Amino acid sequence: MKHRTALAIPVLVGAALVAHVLVPTPGPADGAPSGPPPTAARASPSAPALLSEPAPSTTGTTTPEQAVRLALDRLGAHRGRYALAVEDLTSGRSAAYGSPTSPTETFTSASIVKVDILAALLLRAQERGEQLGSAQRQLASDMIRASDNDAAQKLWGEIGGRQGLDAANARLGLSSAHAGQRVPWGLTRTTAVDQIALLKAVFTQNSPLNAASRSYLRTLMGTVDKGQNWGVGAAGSPGTPPVLKNGWLPDGTTRLWVVNSVGIVERAGHSLLVVVLTDGQPTQEAGITLVEHVAAAAVEALVRTP
């Protein structure tokens, strides 16, 4: 049977440096069972309550960063911590929240690293003047669409493991802190800023990935399994298919969750790259809710910034 969840490997989620102030709120302390979220509840990601609310008031002197911070502060208290980065490819505006610009403010990647693994594999094929074979394409499809861990492990070996990922990331514009640790691929550390750099390599022409490689990655991220299409897609216009990759990982020690989501959304005529990284979540579902509310609020604020 294929593994369709992120790695269930114990990790000290709370040991990372805090990128956002921990604010306790009432809620369950136990973690949810491992596995993808219920399909019925997440078949069509959206955050209608947030998107229907008025955006924070802005003036001519309000910066994109300030507008996004105001919108996120309005969400109120939450459990754990999170970092966000968003870049509007249409207007050129961008914003970050949760001190993600510091190289020490990292989060466990979980299965979002699978986008990086496939990008590294495609770069390797380009350098050799080759195309992915049918077996590689099947593994890539399983890894991105179904978040299959066995497929990811095989492709991790094909790119040369940590060294191969580090070499690819140097070309893709990610910092040296992204991989490089002596841990399984699902426990690599990353920042929201590095994830934006990776998304720019996947979704813009200013990339070492050629047009065919970028199109292939986008197609896979745009056709993830129905039960995995939650996350940053909630920030897109209603009815817009999500183009994303999610990662979720229960910590066997603290029974808390890492829940991450990265992708591109269309909103009000804008194309935006969106990254939300979290940890210390009391349940998987709580993490999903936080990711979706944060993404929706930030995107709405950014596209309305004068």
C-alpha cells in the first residue's frame, strides 16, 4: 500500500527558534491521528468568512508589509507559531510575516520538500540532455499528487540525497541552510523566504528550470489528490483549482503537528506565490485551518494595497 501522508517520524517540533509569538488559546492538546485530512471536508478549499470581510483600511503611506501585518494581526490568537511569505507576480509587491528572513528561523519541511526533490531531478535531467523516463515520471506523479513517501525516497536517492539537493538549491536560489542537515528528507529545515525562491523557480521564467520542466511541475501541483487540495489554495478566487503542495507531520514526542502549504493562487486578477509554514499545532485540522486563514487574509490584504 502506498504511503499517502508525510513522514510519521518523531521530531522535536518545539525545539526550533520562535518565529512568531506563541499565544495559547483554548483547544485540544492531543494530536489527530496520522493520515490525510477528511476528503469531504477539504474537497474545495476556501475561507469564505475571511474573504468576505473588509480588508484592513489602507492609506497612501501603507506599505504591503504593513497591510499584511494588519490583516494577520486581526486574526487574533492562535496555537503554535507560523511564518508567511507572499509575492504578487502581477504587481511586484511582496510581504513576509513571522520573521522568516532570519536564517535561524526555520521550520520542518515535511512533504513540501517533495517539490524541491522533483525540481532537483528535473535539473539533473536537463544537465544531461535527457527527459525523465516513464518510471521516473510515475514516481514523480505519486510523490507530488499523492504525497507518496516511497516514491520520494526513491527519487531522493536518484538526485544524490542531501548533496544533490544542496547542489540543486544553489542553482534554484535557495540558501545553504535549506537542506544540508544529516536527517531524513522529510525533516529538512526551511524558511518561508527559501520556499518563495523555490516557487519563483517553478512558476516564473527567471529560472534554471526550462519551460517544459516548469510546466510539468505546475501540472502535477495542479492535480493533487482530492483529499490533499487544502491549504494556500483557500486564498484563490472561488472556483479556481489549487496549484500547491502540502506537508503535514505529527511529532511523536510532543503530539503536536507541523502543517505547511506552498503554491500559486489567482486572486482579483493577480497571480501570487504563497507560503505558510507552521508548527506546534494541537491537531492536523487546527494547522490546516490556521494555514488557510493566514493565506486568505494575507493575499486579500496584498492585492488591495494601493
